[in-house]
Amino acid sequence: MTRPCKVGVQLPEVERFVPWPEYLDLARRAESAGFDSVWVGDHLVYDLPDGSTRGPYEAWTTLAAVAAATERVEIGPLVASTGFHAPAMLAKQAATVDAISGGRLIVGLGAGWNRREFDAFGFPYDRRVSRFEEALAIIAPLLREGRTTFHGEFYDVEDCVLDPQPVREGGPPIMLGSNSPRMLGIGLPVVDAWNVWWSIYDNAVETFAGVKADVDAAMPEGRSVAATAAVLVTLPEGRGRLMGETYDAGVTTVTPDDLGDHVRGLAAAGATHLQLVLDPITAESIDTIGTVLADLDR
């Protein structure tokens, strides 16, 4: 039996404070445990339900470090907010991380959603999707062709050259972090994959299949774009995510015991790559899920 689809893991965001040495150890441990990919969120600050405020490590510098500390796993932001980065500079960062990783980067992109961090760090929150559309029109040709000129309402680049280019011919794959109709209309003609977060499809195979059917119906003729999904996995020590998400009655609980069947179900529904969100996200959790991955490979 071979693994039915790729399975990755998201490293901690603000579930708890993780000292940097432990954070890097989690990435290395995920690779050793057999995960196919390691992902980091691109967020800046959260106001948590307990009244505290906490932020994760910056995504692109973190990805560079993870790239240097690992050898096999794919890496990527889940997903990079184009609202936090000048588009040409985001492409430059991505090309650099792709080189450090030896061609293992997946460029997840989205428009962002958490107004608190936009306001706190001084980024414009209005017209995020329109800004995303222009950003993608700059990022994609830079990563794939190495040069572009673009003059829009929000961004202007004149004969921008991306050098050194990504190590892979044609650049790293681009993944759209959205399944909303307008974002799909912008992204599907351009991207290599799309992603849906676990709470949007209730962490359920049947609901994911419905989401995928809707995306397939919006697919431009002649295009093939891979489907990916985040999956919340609850371990015995889990106490709920702290970013405002709740375990609503409609959300399917996935545990290590039934994860194998869940992965097979999502793969049968068309998912090619999954990003596991482990609750809690600890070394012990990674090791536990590693045994599930080993069973999938048998």
C-alpha cells in the first residue's frame, strides 16, 4: 500500500509560546517522522480569547531557517498574505527560500483576513481581494519567467527582474489559500493548487467533496488545479485551538485512531495534499501521527 496523498503538518502559531530551538526541532522531527511537508502560518498578532495578545515568528525568515534545517520535506506558508508584503519582494523572498531548500517550496498565497494584524502593523485592510489580484499578477510571472512590468491601481513595477531565479524551471508551485468565488476567479487561471481550511468544510470528507465539486465547476476550461485541505486532528491532550476557532457540533472530530481512514477518504474525494493541524502541536503529537503515516505506507 502506498500513501494515498501527501500529508504535511503545520508548525505552531500562537497555541503556546515555543522557544526557537524547540520550534526548529519540531520541523526536524516532522521530517524524521515521515511527513511530506512542513507549513507555517503567515500571521503577525492575535488577540486570544483569554484576553492576551500573542504573535508567531515571521513566516518567511522562519521558512528560510526550516529550509536550511531539513533535507526532504516540502515547505510553505499556509498561506502568505499578499497584504503584508510588496508583491515583487514576496517573489524575491520565495525565490530565495526555494534556493535554500533546494527546490522544496510551495508558495501558498491569500488575501489575509484578520483585521487586527493589518491595523496593528499599518497595512491597508480595504479592498484586499483587489489588491491580491494585482499582487498575483506580479508574483506569478516573476516566479515563472523571472521578469515583469505591471502598472495597476495599487502596485507598480517597471522591468522587475527576479535574479537569482527559483531553482526549479518554471518556479515553485503556487497554491491559492481560498475557495471563495471571487478568489477562485482570480486564482484558478494561474495557480497550481487551491486549499481549504478545516473549519470551512467542517473537517468532513463529504463536505470537502462538495467544496471540490464547486471549485471544479468554476475551473477554466482546459485547466487542472490540484485540491488540498487542512485537517484538524485532536489528540488526547488537545484543549481546542486558541485563535477563536471552536469545536462546533457540526465539525467532525478526527483523532489519531481514525486519521488513516480520514486521509484515505479525502484522497478518494480528490485531495492531493493535506496539512494536519495538530491539537496540541508538540513533539509527542508529531511522533504519534508519524506512526499513522507509517501505517498508511504499508
